[in-house]
Amino acid sequence: MRRAQHNGTTRRAVRETQPQSLVCRHARATIVTAFLSAVIGCASSSEPGPTAPTPTSLTIANPSFETPVIAVGAFATNAAPVGWTVFGSIDFANRAIGVLRPASTTLYSVAVPDGNNVGVAFLLDNSANQAQFANSPAGLQQTLASTLQVRTTYTLLVSVGNIANDVNAPYAFGGFPMYRVELLAGGVVLASDNNTLLPGEGQFLTSTVTLPVGATHAQAGQLLGIRLVNLNGAGGIEVNFDNVRLIATPN
């Protein structure tokens, strides 16, 4: 009888403990589910990654030389274009800067990159002998209201034109006297494109000048400037410029 009672007790104990095991397993499953839900919730609510820096186009006065407004097919080289000043030796006679509206001529076989006019840097050292070159660079320049900022990359874009001949033009415009595009701060040249392009006759190409500025710079806080230069080299007398853009991108 004792054995029977013992066996009965054992069986009752087993039956009584089975519900407790089910409860434990259910509790563990509930904990795991809650943990996974928390992990997924954290992943879905995590903050997005950093956004790409936003480029800013800096203000340039008369960037496409649309002022002054002139007649179709005409030059205006008796004064600097609005917003621009003289760089180098300019007398507004044989050495001049100004604007040109080349539509209706054969000076360009393609459309002007932006607007109607282009900037002019015309250097004729000897009107009696166009083959004579003084190698005295000159052109246009502008000081901007924006200043050089640290941790910023500057990109200067300029359309450079190689003027062609036209039967009605007063000069032989064939050839290319070479060019230079400069980015300055505080009057100091910081980056330039020194004649890396050769546009075809009557064509334009885009010059790109890039200046990355780190955490410090000697010219930080100084006014930015742009300079467009005819290098006055043998083989031509005029370089044209258009669609001047300066973009600042935080780095």
C-alpha cells in the first residue's frame, strides 16, 4: 500500500507540474517577442544619416554681360561692362574690354551660352601690324560681396569663347591669344585655369576652377574676386567670356 500511495503521489506531482512548465515556456516566448519588438522599434525609429551639403550660387554682378544692352551684331568697348573693372593695361582703343552681341554674324557658329552678349577682352598691340604681340595680359575683374569661408569648396565656371572671322568685322579675329580664369580672395590669386582649353574657332568651352578650403586659410574672411584674362599671346587678339558662375559647397 505504501508503494501504491507513493506512486500515486508521484503521478499527481507530475500532473501538477505540467501546467507550470507550460506557463514558463509561454512566459519565455512572451519575453523574446517583446525583446524583438523593442529591437525592431529601435531600428525603425533611428535617426536618418547626414544629408548631402547644399551648394550655394554666389551673387555675381552682370555674370553674362547682358548690360549694357546693345544692337544685334554690335560691339561696345568704350567702357567696362557694368559690375566689372579693368585688369591690366587697357586704353579703350587698341586694348579694350566691353561686350559683344554676336547674333547675325559669323563670329560664332553656336549660340551664346547664356543671354545675348559675351564679355570682350580685346588686345591689339599694333593696329598696323596684327602679328605684333606685347605679351601683356589684360582683361576684366570683379570683387564680390561674398567672403572666403573655411570648410567650403568653391567652384568657378566660365564659358570661354574663341571668336572667329566675319567679313564685316574690322579686324582679323582668327587665332586664339590664350586665356586665364582666376579666383581670388583679398586680391590674392588662390586658384586658376591657365589656358587648359582650346575652343574651336567660333566655339565655347567651359573653364572650371576648383578651390577646396580647409579648417583654416590665410585669406579667410577676405572678399572673393574673379578675373578673366586675355593672355595676349601670338595668334589672336580677342577672348570672349560668358555665363560666369561661382558655387560654394560646405565640405
